[in-house]
Amino acid sequence: MNDPVVGRLETKIVVILAEGLGAAEAANAAAVLALSASAESSDLGPAGIDAHGVDHGRIDRHPVPVLVSDQATLARVHAESTQGDEPLHVVAFTEVARRARDYDAYLADLRTTAPEDNSYVGLLLRGPRRRVTRVTRRLRLYDGTGAAPA
């Protein structure tokens, strides 16, 4: 919901990618996560119409920072985000999902994967701005390389 005084969304969305992904893998993971989240979003703006009347479609009004993290931190962020008094909406893209050749195979494989054995390709978090910031504040922006800091 928008704050009518400042026009700022009360919610925040972030994408967190696993470090070490190649450019194509990172783009795929971000696309899968964004598509998954957009199905549940009510924050699409009106259609964008240019000076010639061409409709450029509706996009989500949230700025979406793309962050990067190691596996241990991704697992911690996932756990923190799904627990507590104020759980966030979380979409997890795991290696199980990435390896699956169809959705039914993904669901079957995931049912036999223990939580501690999940390896995250990326996460999307959506929820109250302060809560999302609290969980992600120490993560760095994805710089296009996916490399760990020197």
C-alpha cells in the first residue's frame, strides 16, 4: 500500500543471488524469482504509454535491488525471513529447482530434500520495508560478476 503523504511503498522487494553464478545463470535466477513474485503482486503501476501512444506495459512500482551472498548467509536469510512474528513472503530458487526438467519432477525431488541439503541459487523477499532491510542490510549489491569480495 502506498503512503499517500510521500508516495513511498510500505513494502520492499529484494532479490539475493548466490555468489559465483555466471551472467546467464544470474539472469535466469532473477527472472524466475521475479516471475514467481509478480503473480502475487498488487503493486503493478498503470500501463506506461509513450509520446506516440505505444503501450509499454505495466511494471512493478518497487525498485528491486539485486544483492549477492554466500550459501551460508542465504540459508540464514531464508530461515530468518520465514520465521518469527513477522514472516516475509519468500520465493526460493534452489539447485533442486534449477536441475529439474519439469515442475512435477521439481516438486517430487524437493519433497525428498532435507532443508539443510538445499543449496540456494537465489531468494526473493517481499514484505514490510523495515523487516526486509533488517534481514538484508549487510549484503552487498550484485556487481555483475557474482564473485566473492577480495
